[in-house]
Amino acid sequence: MVEKTIDTNHNSNKISSSENNIINFESPVLEAKNLNVHYGKVLAVKNVSIQVPKNNVVSLIGPSGCGKSTLIRCFNRMNDTIRIAKIDGTITYNSQDIYELDPAEVRYRIGMVFQKPNPFPKSIYENVAFGPKVNGVKENLDEIVESSLKKADLWKEVKDRLKENAYGLSGGQQQRLCIARSLAVNPEVILMDEPCSALDPISTDRIEELIKDLSKSMTILIVTHNMQQAIRVSNYAACMMAGEERIGELIEYGEVDQIFGNPIDKRTENYVTGRIG
Ligand SMILES: Nc1ncnc2c1ncn2[C@@H]1O[C@H](COP(=O)(O)OP(=O)(O)O)[C@@H](O)[C@H]1O
Ligand SMILES: [Mg+2]
């Protein structure tokens, strides 16, 4: 097993652990309570309650099809864009129901990075300036673009080609550009759904370093299939699982060392040791 390289739970204020191996925090940034998600009549995610603590990295793990993408999309109302998706339960961002907030605002505060890099067919500069411009920012755009690209560890590679089309970048650079694009509107949270699974190992390393760096001042929820990655980047891990009826549930949530080193649920153990999934 790879050694963990970051300190755990800075500022997390963990207050309790319940009998379901689900932990509670004092002021979670994100929280889902009794969340169910249906696609049409089919229940995909059942009764999930989870809290994401501030300035931490939480990994969401579990076999394919257990509802990880479905769950992570709930946190910034991305499932609104799927016509047949229906959500019940509560989702809060800093204690506010996200369905009482403007969806565009929710997606700026809670950015998202996908498996496949999805830059706009525009210049590198325009990709990063896009969010601020839509928000009506007219001044200091150059500074915003530069600082966002610096935070995403891409500035040095692109500073002389900002006017070039983003599609000319490598996959790893495109993914860092997508991260820069979400950082440009100053989000508090970034959701990442398998952000490295389309990338080579060197690009993956750079994104992992970036995640660790960003988590000093941001909250990150990341879906990953890569156990070693979860151990390297996260403070907490949440394991989902779907039984024979293929309904995804959260079966265990805890500090990353506990989930990988001493899982309480047998199914978590089977998954993290590679016996299932
Ligand atoms: N847009 C969709 N329409 C209908 N069913 C979906 C949709 N997205 C996911 N599902 C179903 O929901 C379940 C969970 O999928 P998903 O959240 O993608 O799992 P994971 O990300 O863990 O692989 C699966 O059975 C999948 O087929
Ligand atoms: Mg998925």
C-alpha cells in the first residue's frame, strides 16, 4: 500500500461517528440528507446522508454503476440537466438548501470537473475568462486569467499561447485548463468525477499535486476508481455499493486511513482489497 502523503483532517471539526460508520462535522460545506435519486421509475441512489467538511478532500469510491456520478452531480444541481432524474431528500451548501439558490450561482460556488476534459472550442484565454465575463466582470480579466492558470499549474506552459485554441492542448493540459476555468469564478468547492481516468500517469500526478494544493483553501469531493489515488489525495473516503437490485447506497464513510486500513463493513473491505468491483 502506498504511503499517504498529506496530513489528515485539517479544520475538519469532526464531532461524532454514528453506528452506521457515517461521520458528522460541525459546519459541513456540503450535506446530503436522506437523498434518493430516481431515473424515471428506477431508484438509482437510496437514502444517502453524507457531510463534506471544509478544506478537506473527500473521495467517493465504489464499483461501477453504484451511483457515484449520480450522487456527486446532486451537489451542484447537475442532475437538473437530466430530464428523467428526480431527487428527494435535502442537499445543503453551507446550511442553505441548494434548491432555494439560483442554479447558476450554485454552479459557480460549487464547480465541477469531469472525466473527459471539456474545454470550450475557444482560446485558452477565453476559456478561463468565460465565467467571470458571464458574471459581468469587465475589469482585471487578464489578472484573473493569469492567477487562475497559475493556481491550476498551467500558466508556464500556456502564457505565450493564450490566444490559441484550447483544443491544441494535451489531455492533461486541457484538464488543468478546465480546473482553471472553474477556479476563475472563485468557487468554494470543486466536484471532480474521475478527473484523471482519461489521463496518462504523469498528467495524473500533476492533477493529484494540484488537488492537494487546492485543498489548503478549498473543499474537494472527488470520485475515483483508483484506490492509491484516494489514499494519496484525500482525508476522508466514502464507499458506495449497489446490491443485486442495483440500488446504490453509502455503506461506509470515514477517515481515509480507517477506510483503507481498517474498514468496518465487509463490503468495503472486499472492495478496497480488490475482491469486488
Ligand atoms: N442519465 C441517466 N439515465 C438513466 N439512468 C442513469 C443515468 N445515469 C446513470 N444512470 C443509472 O444510475 C445508476 C448509477 O450510475 P452512475 O451514477 O453513473 O454510477 P457510477 O458513477 O458509480 O458508475 C446506473 O444503474 C446507471 O445505469
Ligand atoms: Mg461515474
